[in-house]
Amino acid sequence: MTTISVETPDGAILKVHRSGMGDPLVLVSGLGGTGAFWKPAIDTIGSGVEFICFDQRGIGASTRGTAPVTVGQLAEDVLTVCDALGLSRASFLGHSTGGCIVQTVAANAPDRVERLALSAAWFRPSHYMTALFEFRLKLLEIDAQAYAESAALLSYAPDWLEENWDMFDRASAAPLPDSDLRQVIAERIRALLSFDGSQQVEHIKAPTTILGTEDDMIVPAFLQKDLARHLPQAKLHMLENGGHFYPVSRKERFAALVREWMKQTA
């Protein structure tokens, strides 16, 4: 793996990780925004793919910059990374908020997108999802520890988490975010809540696959199926279980779906 620093026009420094050899695949993570989210999937998908992932602005090893945090800005950051790596065209896979980001990439720069995968993503937030994230935003403001613990409880399927309780322990033991990071997380929550794909969906031309699970408590299955209805050319694959973080808890099945998707002719 090689790591480089990419500077955005507004001064954010993004830490970008590149590994493997083959067709380029840009991986964009969700609300957490870290490139490390993809490690289990990268290790499981295997050879024949060049993986590009990065910490999003203000997250992990990347600095914040001065631009407002919006889905549109985060999509611009993805293209800035691609430009720095000399990628004129690639496949894009986004999970959760990352799904909104790569939808925007595909709509704004269709010539850059070989194929598109939207994992645990949505077309626009529902009443349920809006209420959930407004609650999480309040929790972040009053008790960052409880926010971190609730994220683990909501993101993993209960039976899997019971057998892998160290994931909860890690969330409980992680250093609490300082005020700057809490501000970044709050900005990201507001950005995902304001996302509405209706103004750009007609511009998405890339072959698209939608992946998800029926037991997702953060982005419910009905939202993922609604996204598929608005992208009638897309292929929909819903796993029976695995929770919101199924790329971790069901990594073998997720990796198999990604390998199958990468073989599709664009």
C-alpha cells in the first residue's frame, strides 16, 4: 500500500491509500469517513483490483479545509483525488453517505465513471431516517461516548455483534472526539440529511448496482429499494441480514458481490 497527500483547492489535505493492481476502484465510506472502513473488504476481495480509498476532509489523518461540508463538496473531493492519481475513469463504490457522494460524482462527471455501486444508500431521507439522525445529532452534542456506543449498536446485526463484542468495546474505549471533530461530524450529519437525489438522478448513466441488507436499522431496506426504483436500470441485491455495516459482518458475501459487479461490462 502507498499513501499520498492530496491538497484540495480550499486547503484540505486528504490522506489517500492505494493498493493492489488491476482495474481502479474508488471506495468512499459513510458517515465515519475513514479509508480504514474498507480494510476487511479489500483483504477479502483479493487480486485483480486497484483499490483507492481515503480519509475524508476533517476525518482521520485528513485536515478540514475551509469549504462547507456538503455532499457536493465531498463529491468534488473524490474527483480531486482521482485527478491527483491520474485517474480519468474508474469504478466507484460508496457505502451509506458514500453512496450519496458517488451518486453525485456519477451525475456531475458521468464520463469519469466506468461503473457505479451504491451500498446501503438512499435517494432521499425518509421521516424515520431524518428522526434517527436528528436524534444522533442531539446525542453527539450532549454525550459523545453514548453517541459512539449507539453507533456500534445500530450498525451491526445483533447476533453478529454478540459474537464479536470487541467491536463494541473498541467503540466504548475509543478517545472521545474533541470539539473540532464533533463539529465535523455534525456537519456531515446535516449534509446527509439535506441530500436529495431527485435533481441529479436523470444524469446518472453508468451501469449501477445497488447493494444492501433487509435488516439495516440506519438506512432501512425500503429506502434502498426506493433508490432502485429511481434508477430503473440498476441491479438490486439485498442480503437477508448483516446490518448496516454488512461489508464488515458479511465481508465474504459482500466481496463476492463486488467481484461480480467489477466483471460486468460497462
